[in-house]
Amino acid sequence: MITCAVQFRLDVVSDPSVCRRARPRPVICPLPSPPGYLYADFGALPLTELHNFQILQFVHKLPQIFSTYFTKNSMFHTYKTRTKEGLHIDFIRSSLGQRCIEYKGSVLWNLRPDELRNVESTKSFRNKLKQFCIVSSVNV
């Protein structure tokens, strides 16, 4: 048995007592795919997208106790703007405040397309949101 870091293939000539070492064959490894494709292959989400996914699920099926966390822009003004039905984003001065659920949930909710925001069923919303997150993580 040959024990060395690189194993050489031994070609046995007609006489078994005479062996010669052949050149090592190059090992061809597949190139690693970008992380987004790896997660998409398994139907999973990267950690940052998983975090955003959970926040958006929380915003979609908001419990009554958290009803004051998010308000629509239509509550602040009556103008007919494109963002009238979006969530109001409060001005936050610190980066710590930008990590809170009220701010981050509003920003993420407003970034999603209308067909995701208008889904009523929780299960349907979750499936469409997951597909949207997988596609957006691959395209990044």
C-alpha cells in the first residue's frame, strides 16, 4: 500500500516485478457556485433573507397587540400619491433605531411588489414571498 500525500497510479508492465510511476492525473473539481444558487438549489434562504422573510411574515399577519407598530401613509395625508397605501416610515436618527422592527418592517414592506402586499392568505403569502426572496437572492 502506498502511503503518501499524492497517490500515484502504478502501471504494471508485462513483468509484475517492474513497476513504473505514471504522472498523477489532474483532479477536476467543479467550480463552486455563488451562494445564492446554492441556497436556491435546496429551496432555502440565506440568513439575511431569512431574517427579512420572518419580519415580512410578522408584518403580514400582525397580531392585534402590535397594531400600533405600523401605520399607512393614508393616515398622515389625503394626497393621492404612489405610496399612499405603503407603510409610513418614521425618521430615525441612529443606526440602532434603524434595526427595530417598526422601521425595518416598514422599509421591507414598502420594497415588496404590490402583488405580494395584496395577498390575503397567510400560506399563499409565505409561498410567494419565499419564491420572491429566492429569486432576489440569486439575482444579487
